[in-house]
Amino acid sequence: MKKRVFIFDLDGTLIDTTRIGFREINYNLLRLGYPAVSDEFLRSHWGKSAQDIFQLVCENAGMSEKEYHDFCRYDKTMLDEYFLDPNLIPALTRLKNTKAILGILTSRTSESVNRLVNKIGFDLQLFNFLQTEDNHVWRKPDVAYLTHY
């Protein structure tokens, strides 16, 4: 018997987080007195872990180590603004009812995923598995890396 497996990315696929993430990063840069970075710069690194993106953004801005730590400590979660498409849960439920296996592969940590889904009311029980940054030594593929090889 064939199994149907659907694996989704969380950010920018199941939940519209990209636009808000870009705004959060630039707001934080401006708060510390640094100019915003372009969407193109952020898009070229999107999909990496938040820590890796923050490191690249802060290096690009020329921040000191103290400013980098201030940047990382700042609450970067504008969760009230995330958009969950009203058609998403019914579509996932229909897939699940066909005995399909559903999974999420994300570069977020488990803590970050739980904070996000609890705040917006996204039910992870629809999924058979969730792989986060802290579940495995391997991260999801980085398209920017793969295009070089």
C-alpha cells in the first residue's frame, strides 16, 4: 500500500511569517540606531536559524558584541500580526482524513514553534511529526547553499 506523505515548512508556507520577520529585524536594527537591511539581503538568508540570521544581520551592520546580545535579547515576536489562512486547517484536516502522513520541517526551535502555535491557535495535533532545529543535528536544506554545489 502506498503512503502519501506531505512535509511542510512552517514559516512562510503554513504561516505567513516572512513579512513580519523582516519588519521585526529592521525594527530592532533601528531601535539600536542602525539602518534597516534590504528585503533582498534577508530573503537570501531566510530559512536559516534565527540565531544565524541575527548573526549575519549584526555582522552586516558592524555591531559590537554587546549590541549583538542586545539585539538577540529583544522580544522579536509580533505574534498578534501573524496571518493564518482560514482555509488552511480544513485543507490539512481533509489531507489527514485520507490517511496521509503530515509533517513539519522547520529551522525554528521547539520553544519557538510552541510559542507561535499557542499564540495563534494552530493545532499541531494534525501532524504526525514535527522536526525542529533542536530535534536533530541536521537542519533543513539551505537553498542558497545547495545552489553552489
